[in-house]
Amino acid sequence: MGIENQTLRFLLRSKGAVSYEKLLMLGRQGCYMKLDELRQMLRQAGLPSAEVHSALTTVQKTRFMEPVLKLLGAQEIESLDFSDYEQATIVHDLNHPIPDSLRERFSCVFDGGSLEHVFDFPRAIENAMEMVSVGGHFLGIGPVNNWPGHGFYQFSPELYWRIFSEPNGYEVEEMIVCETESDAPFYRVPDPEKTGLRVEFKNSRRTYLMVRARRLRRAELFKTPPQQSDYEAIWSRHTEPSPAPGSEKLAARIKRLLPLRVRAILRPLMPRALAPKVLRKLRACGFEEV
């Protein structure tokens, strides 16, 4: 697990809304950035140069990001992992319930890319949610597109919208998708329950789903299992689902029928930024660049 440009950008973006005072990392987070880039981002965020220099000196020696997280306001930092191979401070298998001593202990639980590797995801996310104190936050960054083989799962925005919902004592404050390249834009993801549309998009590069959710109150988590919002709407009114924006047209059919070998040749020729067609689809679903 590690923090790179887009992850740090999200952490800095969340700084004003989140208390990092008592911080738990799911997996001890290493530095996956060039130090010059890290230094530049921290200075641009207005952090004192002397403190940034001191933190980066330690990061260079250890390769772990606790000094940077302290710059963001963390006073107590713990890390939880299945193994102590990276010297996590808490060794626990998230496939199993957490001990009572960890419940509501942290002002922020940060998943920088661990939950997709846990087989029993419902148990793992429940554990993470239980460790957040009331008024605290869960920050999650995980794969949404084009990460096959990286872990057990890739996550749909719908999943996190339904998990971090009022019946479970949470609310989503912000959800973002972005490609992993450091200059890729952030797009805010709307709640499909409110738009009445599935938040679907296709692209050809690895893409993150980022969520910031606040715990509002104690609640029995998943007392009623989450359901996909468009199906709930169908069941309640007995109508057919709305087609996804931009139903498949001739160009899409041609692309789908192209041999994989041809697609592999064409893919690197695509521009780094999301193509205009992809952007139109995102906007049709209610995505907006931030």
C-alpha cells in the first residue's frame, strides 16, 4: 500500500473537513512518489518549508508516510494489517470482527488500497466503519476501473453510496473518480439514487474511486442489506429501468467487435486525458470536474 500523487491530492483536499488527529491506516502507507513532487505538493498546500523538509528527510530514510500525515494534523497514527511484515502497529485479519477496544477509536480511518484485497469485503468495510468515532470520517481510495488482477475486487460508486448512507449512520460528503496519472482531473460522482441514472463510464486507464464519508451516529450496520438504487426504484413503482445514458451506437458496436489484438494496438494511441466522448457520458450521468 502506498500514497502517490492523486492519493495525496485527495488527502490534502479533505484536510479542512477531516480531523486527522487520531488516524488509522488500513495497511501501513508507504511513499509512492518522487520526493521532489511530494515536496512541491506540500509546499503548494501552504505547509511550512522547514517542517516539510524535516518530514521528507524521515520519509526518505523509512519510505513510510507517517511524517507527512503528521503535517496534515495527525497526532496519533496507527496502522492495521494482516501481517507485521511492514511493522503495522495493529495486526488483525479484517475478515474477522474487530475487538471492542478498536470500536469508535479513531477520528479518521484511511483505506489507501487495502479493502479490495480482503475476501470478506462486507465484514471488512463493517470493521472499518465501526472503528470511526461519531463525527469522524472514513476516507477510502480504491480501484474502480481497469485494475483486473490487482485484488479481489473493483468497487462501484453505487456500492459506497449505499454503504455510507443514513440507515448505517453515515453520509457521503464527497465521492471522486480520477485516473491515476498525476495530472488527471478529479470528477465528483453524483448519487445515482438522486439522479435516477447509473453512474457508468468506460475508459482505458487505471482509475481510482475516492470517498469521504462522515459518521453521523451509532447504528446497527447493514441491518437491512444495501440494494442497488435503480432496482429499488423499479420494485417500488413496477417500471422498467432507465437505459444508461448514450446507449450503444454504431461506433461502440464496431469497437466491441474489433479483435482484441487490434484494440491493443489502438489503445496506446488514445490521449492521456479522458476522451470527449467519455466526458460527455460522465456529464450526462451528473459527473462534474472539480
